[in-house]
Amino acid sequence: MRKIIIYTDGGSRGNPGPAAIGFVFCNERSEVLKKYSQYLGESFTNNEAEYQAVIFALDKFKQIFGKKLALKSEIEVSSNPNL
């Protein structure tokens, strides 16, 4: 089994306001495998952006690494304010 750590963050300017998300895939040695960020739009709250970051990260993990690896891996999701 392989361990993947997914660090996520999301935020908005204003509440609600323009928002964006970011996430990073790391291996068990904390080596960065992939980084992503995305603009969400103009009317998201900070909490909505945080939730969207986790959802997008899990979806992207499955797209990039495939269902087979996703089923075999231990996945840890961590909110990281320092992305």
C-alpha cells in the first residue's frame, strides 16, 4: 500500500466573494508529486471554498492516478493554510 497525503486550502476575499482553491499531492516522504490551483468564481464563502478544495482534490486524484491506485493507497487529507 502506498500513502498519499493531500494538502488542501481554499479561501474567499469577502464572505461571500471571489474564491480560489489549491491542493498538493505528496508521497509518504512529503515529496511533492503534483500541485493544482483553480479560481472558483465570484460568490463563494470561505467555508464553501475549503469544502470545494477537498472535493476537487479527491476527484483530481482519481483522474490522475487512476481508480486502481486510489483503491490500493492510504489517502490522508489535511487542510494546510501555508500552501
